[in-house]
Amino acid sequence: MTNHATGTFDITGWNELATEEREGATVGRVLITKAFHGDLEGTSTTQILTVATAAGPVAYVGIEHVDGALGGRKGTFVLQHSAGGGDGAQWMRWQIVPTSGTGELSGLRGEGRIERHEDGSHVFILDYELQDSPE
């Protein structure tokens, strides 16, 4: 059975670890911490690689380690990020890394997305399945 989780998150830390200026683009590495609220309650640490051009941010990839409770079940799991944009449109996707779930989130699988609202808030939508879910 597929479960649907929604909520918000706050970025609690943003630490630029490295930046490399290249012809036509700047590549960066960033460490981010977050706090999640809603159907996912917890914290995370993310490392991302970013690409920006003179027009602004255009893409990033990343790995995020989440520690918290999803749908009331506690544990940890890892999200793989991919994001891009151009011409005023952005997209941000998550994939739960298979076999990364621990504790009550063991067997977690799924995917989701992040929406950034005009007021700067971040909303997440996550569709997931748990193997051996309690009935």
C-alpha cells in the first residue's frame, strides 16, 4: 500500500564547503541541515553539489540522511536529490535510497518532490511504501 506524506521543512544550517569557478558555471559543495514538520517529523543533514551560471542557480544533486518519524514510525533513511531549472521553472525530486531505512523504517521505498513557495517556504510531498507494515 502506498502512503502519502506532506509537510514543511526549515533550513536550519547552510555551510558552503567549496566553490570552484569554471568557464560558464560555478560548481559548489554545500552542507545543509533541516528540521521537518508534518507527516515527517525530524532532522536531516544533506550534502549537495550545485551548479550556477550568470543567470542564477540551475541544478543540484545531493544525498540527505534523515533521522525522525515518518507516519509515526521512527528510524533513519537516505534521500537522493536531483533538481534543476531554467526559464523561470524549477523541479526538485527525491528518491528514497532502497535498503537505507533503519528501525521502524526498515524496508522503506518511495519518491517525492519539494515545492518552494513564493514566500520562501518549502513543502514536501512523499509517496512511500513500507515492507512489513503493521496492518
